[in-house]
Amino acid sequence: MRPFSYIEPRDLPEALRFAREHPDARFLAGGTTLVDLMKSDVMRPPLVIDVNRLELAEIEDDGNTIHIGSLARMSDVASHPAVREGAPGLSESLLFAASGQLRNMASIGGNLLQRTRCLYFRDRHFPCNKREPGSGCGAIGGENRNLAVLGTSDACIANYPGDFAIMLTALDGAVHLDGPNGERTVPAGAFHRLPGETPEIETVLEPGELIVAVSLPARLLARQSHYLKVRDRSSYEYASVSVAAAADFGEDGVVRDARLALGGLAAKPWPVTGAAKLLAGKRFDDRRAMNDLADLALEGAVAQPGNAYKLPQARAAIRRAFQTLAQRYPGDRA
């Protein structure tokens, strides 16, 4: 690890001032991603701004919106009644992530900003456009079993490793930011960027901006949500495929509204924006509807030799996630 300076601001305005004055600085919350990458010399911030004293850990449900401060810890959010009852899929996405010790440390804001587990990014001996623009992508034609099949480019096929952001995207959540130009709100599905020709730019965060909260509508879709994570082992493992699903059922299990987003498959949380329209008036035991949904979700997928298995795995996971929803929330069945 390289030498760096450390500062602990007293409040949010001071934290933002330090960030504005030091554009290469990085904010520190739980540190479960930042410190790891600093140790491996992948990230080299000259200044670390510790934001843990800021009052940004609230978790509230006002009946219309579930509001979660960016410094709330993953374990606290997963177990909070407002989340566990109001958005069970969001709680599941946190409980299936990392280990208990990491969930006790990691913040919600930091969780959104976690970086890819692609070994070419994390090992400086290999070329990586995300780490060093213009150096090439070692994963294309290399070891790519766990990498992306959706939203990739000739410059990068790394995937986004998180879980929480996938469910937040499916539930029409939002990310609230504060920075040099004031406060703004970004839809969760638009917060992360696809690699294109600039894979080193991973989010829409501007220099000096800080995530201060996330929120999602407190409605039936959130209360009837489910997160399915498919992985090589049952604990402390990143998803090969994950499915964030939510549905509102009418009479005899017919779908009135639905949401779907995928994880493990793309460079960012992957919303399937046409899911609600396609599923309206259908049932989840309608094989043709499920096949059409999988076709829609995987449209444009480009697999590498090492990760082609993800395509049939994703189709099965989508079907299983919605079948679980139909069993949990039978709706207005006669």
C-alpha cells in the first residue's frame, strides 16, 4: 500500500469541501472495497476522507417511500422491519451478499460502488482498460468464466459484482447525491454506466460527489419481491446469475404488474424494461410467456467461450424466481 493522507470531516459540508479541494481523494465508509484495492495497488488515492461521523445512517418508511441513508450498514438494512417487510427482495439481496462480518462493516453507499471482481482488473500484472485505459482487455480471449455477456464492449467484458443494486434497480429505486453542484437524484438503473470505450468511468458520479441516500417507492411491488442468487457455493460468493423480481397478481394468479432486473450478467445492474408489458395478463406457469421473457432479458447477449453457460442458467433462474413469487404471493385467486 502506498502512503496516503487521512482526514475525518465533522459534517457533510466539510466533507464535500475537502473533496472539492482534493479531486483525487476518495471517501471511506466501511472500507471493504477501497482498502482492499489500495492494498493491491489498484487504487492509489493520495487522500482518504473518512465520512463515518456524518449522520447518514437513517432507515425510514413514511408510507410512500423507504429511505436508506448511505452510511447504514448492510446488516442493519437487511434486518430493519421497514425493509424486511416492505421490500423483502431488498433484504434478501443483502443477506446473500458477503459474510456476516463484512455485512456489519460495509455501508450501503459503498456497496453500490463496489468494483468488479475480474482478475485482470485486480492484478496489475495483466492488461485492463478499466484500471489503465488503453492497455487492453485481458479477459477477452482469457479467463472469463464469471464475466459479462450483456452490455459488453470491445474494451471491457467485466461484470458488476453487487446484489443490492440489482434489486434496487428492479424496484424503481433512486440514488441521492450531493456535491459541488448541489443535490441531485438519479434513477438506480441509470447510476452505473456501460463500458463502451471508457470502462474506467463506472458511474455517473461527478468529481467530489457523495452518495447520501437511496430510496424506493413503498408499494405492493416492493412488498412482493424476491432476489434469487445463483452461485458456485452457498456462502460468501459472487453471483454467476442473479434475478431481482417483483410482481402484483390479480385473480387466479394473472400478472397485473411486474419488474425484473438481472445481476452477474452485465457490466451494470441490468433492468429488463419490457417485462411489465410482456407479462401483463399472463401467468407464470405459461411456458411461452416465460420463454418470451427470457428472450427479452437476454436479447443482445454476447458470450465468451468461458461464460456461455450463463445463458441457459439465466433462463432457468428467471423462471424459478417468478415461480417463487407466484407461490409466496398467490394474489386474488378465487
